[in-house]
Amino acid sequence: MDTAELLEDDVVDKKAELVNFDNEGNIIVSKHTEASAKLVARRAIEAHLERKRLQLDDYWDDLEKELN
């Protein structure tokens, strides 16, 4: 691997650890981060919207199955 690939993998890992969801669906923000408050907020919003999009996809898939 070259240096760019290693840095990209590191960024992806840090992004994945920045915001998570608990068992009840609440957003959990990592306290052990050096990211700015603006970046943390952006990641939390992105995670929420992605979860909402996935839930809507599941809803439409279920509705389509019921209609067929």
C-alpha cells in the first residue's frame, strides 16, 4: 500500500468511529476525537439522514411486497 491509501483508510476509520447509534437508535458521538464541533455535527446529521433513508427504503420495499 502506498501512503495515500494508508491515509485514506485512516480517515475512513476515524469517520466511522466519530458517530454511532445505540440499541435504541440514538446517535452517540465519540468523546475521544480531535475533530471540530462543526465536523462532528455534520457527521451526526449525515448519519441521521442515512438511517432515515434506509428506513424509508425498507418501508417502500415492504409496501411493494404487500402490493404484489
